[in-house]
Amino acid sequence: MKFKGLLLGSAAALLAVSGAQAADLPVKAKAVEYVKICSLYGAGFYYMPGTDTCIKFGGYARADMILGGAGDYGFRQSGTGTNAGSNNRLTDYYHSRARMDLTVDTRTATEYGVVRTFADMVFSWDTPGVTGSSPSAFGTGSASLGLYHAFVQFAGFTFGRTVSIFDTPWQSYPAGGPDTLPGGSNNVTGINQVAYTADFGQGITASVALQDMTTAAGGQSNLFNTSFAAATPAALVTAAGTAFSTGAYGANDWGATRSPDIVGAVRVDQAWGLAQISAVAHEIHAAYYGTTEASGHPSDKWGWAVQGALSIKNVPTGPGDSLNLQAVYTDGASRYNFQSLFPQSFFMFGGSGIAYQSIGIAAIADGVFGTGTGIDTVKTWGFRGGYTHNWNPYWATGLYGAYAQLKYGDTGKALICGNWVASFGAATSTCNPDFNFAAVGINTVWTPVKNLAFTADLSYSRLDQKYSGTIALPAIASPAKPAAVYELKDQGSLELLLRAQRTF
């Protein structure tokens, strides 16, 4: 019995040890799903684990320093309420920006073709506006977020926010340059739209789109209602005089959105370069003559614009050299020339030998109306171009220029100048709200290693205004200008951009 018990105990102990050893054996793990390279859509794409969707992350980190007061690289503050154009102690001599851009691109092959989603998110911290002025659109004094692109593409359709099909591939940067080059459209920060593109092969495409101009960076241009609300002539002088001095020729009196802009484009994109023709129809829908429905309103009117563009690659001057050219004409659609990043009303002050100071005034509009009149459209034309030369794989230089002209119609000009004479009289000044604007510049880019670039860009802008003589302005609070006599005079600005950018 003792032997039997010992035998059974030993067997039980062996079973326990065997069970413990079995529990220590590793359990077979699930197969690891490694991230695989997706070569279908170019470098940088990977398959999302467990799916047939490819994804790519990209973007850049950038640091900018701008020397000069006009702030043409998105910092321009010469509009109403801000002070780059005041040229006094409220004017910044430099601006800085730190920016991070992140893009997310996904693509999935389907029986209808590739389904694509794309988003471009921008985070910036800029020099804020100075005391006594409103911060610029980007200069909030804190981190700001921008959404430049967010769209879905399917079977030739694009739904969401991206650049306009009216635009050229280089936007308003034919060889670099500031954000405010006129001479064509620029929706580099995106515009909400529905678009369809038909591909005919050999680089030939045709596109149509419905786009919401109110969602562009600067929204729609001005639609001036020249009926200033003033009970007495003295009040008119104060209200209109102050408004004129900042480039506001009336209330910006748009009604609600009724019809999107209707855009069409035909493009040829081949090894030699690119050619494109774009056209747009733009509805002008005003609010009311006065403050209530009973005051009535002008009838709607359609504006339009047409643009041509040409790009020549591999110019004989050197490998990779390029030439980009475009021209545009608008009637009641001024944003397609003085584009979304161009200020729509601005002033610039300077010196004078015959008055307290000089002032240059400019205001852009789609149309003008007054009590009982229809909408008189504003006509513009312009062009821009740029040439880039590659000295070697590490150094490149760009030359660029732009010129644009704006003219008010006879009725609109009479309405504007009627308020001008009521404010300033006709003895010392001549009223003409038309103007020309020009810009030229040169830049050099050093790329010491791939995707790392250092840029120096010098540009000069010139406002050729058509007012002449002198005017007695009331005190203007935002630029801290006193009531005094000012000479009406052309103005210019010079600035230098220094940039470091790492793209990934």
C-alpha cells in the first residue's frame, strides 16, 4: 500500500510539472501586417494595413522674414483699419512667419477609376498687428489654422475645396514673387466647388465647375453702394471723407448668395509646356439701396472674365529653364485679375513737398450703384509673367513682373466723384478712381540638399493712381493721421523676403 501510494503521488507530481511546462509554452501569434509600399501612384505611398487604399503624407516646414512695410507676402496691412501703408510709427519694418503644412493623400483603385481624397492643412504663427490697428488675416498674435484643400475625386468629378480650374498651375507665382501679383486669378488657398474634368488623351483636358467665390481667401470683390447714410452735408463730408481716404467708395453692399460662378477651361499639357484658356460667368447680386426692403434694389447683373496662359518648359537658355505667361480681361469679375490675396481697398501714405503728406488711394470692385440706378460694372485687364534660369542643380534665379489696369464705368465714376466733390470740393483736386498697379522682382534660390531651399526675393510694387491735386482730409484714427491737407500722389513699396523651407 505504501509503495502504491508513493507511485500514485509521483505520477501526480509529474503530471503537475508537465502541466506547468505546457502553460509556459508560447501561444502562436497572429501574422504581423507589415506596411507595404504602394508603387501605383508614385513615390511615398503605402498601403494602409488591411486595406487596398494607398496613403501618402507630405508637407513642409517654413520660416519667413520680410523686410519692408507693404507686407505683400500675405502680411499686407495697407487696407482699411491697418497700418503698413501709413508709413509712420505704426508701420512694421519687418514681419516674420513660422509655418507647418501637412498634406494627406489617399487613393483607391475601383472599377470606376481611382477614388482620391486630399487635404492640405496649414498651421502658422505670424507677426501680429500693432497697437491701434486690426491684425492681418494671418497675424493674429497666436497660432492660426488654414484649410487650403479638402476634396474627393471620383470618376472625373471633384467635390470640395481646392484651386480653381480658372487658375494656372503656377497660380500668381510665375517665377516666385509676392502673394499680391495682379494679372490673373489665384486661389492657392482653395475655393469650394464642384468640378468635372474630361480627359481626351495626349494631355488635352476640358473642365467645367460651379464654385463659391465667397469662400475664396478674400471673398468677393467690393460692390459699392455710394448712398452714404448722412443726415446733413456736414455729416457726409465726415463719413465720405474718412471712407475715401481708406479706399472705401461706399458700402460693400452684396446680397445673399444666389448663383455660383460658372467656370470652364480647356488645357493642353505636354512635354513642351502648357497652354490654357479659361472663362467664367459671375453673378452680381446686390442687397438694397437703403437699409430696408422698402428702399428697393438694383437688378442682378452678370460679370465675366476670360484668361489665356502659356508655359514653355526647357527654354534653350539652360536645362530646366521655364517661361510662364498669362493675360486676363474682366468685366464685373475683378477678383479674377486682382486676385484673392490682393487687398480690395487700400491706401498708402508718403512724403510731399506741397502738403502735410501725400496719399495714394485704390479700390477694386465688381460694380457700383446708387439710389435708383442699376449696377455699373468695373472693367479690368492685366498680365503677369516669369522666367526661371537654373545655373546648376543647386542654384536658380527667377525674374517676374505683373501689370494691371482698372477702370470704372461712366455711371459708377459719376456716383463716386459726386461724393468726392461733396466731401472735398472741386477747386483743388480732380476725381478719378481708375488706377494701374505694377510689380517687378528677382529672386535666387539655393538648394544645398534635396528638398531644402533658401530663398531671397526682392520686389518693388507701384500704385499709379489717377487722382490729382490736394484734399483736406478729416482725422483718420487707424493710421493715426491728423486732419490736414494731403497731396494725391502715386506710391511705391520695396521689400525683401528671406525664406528657409524643408519639404517632406
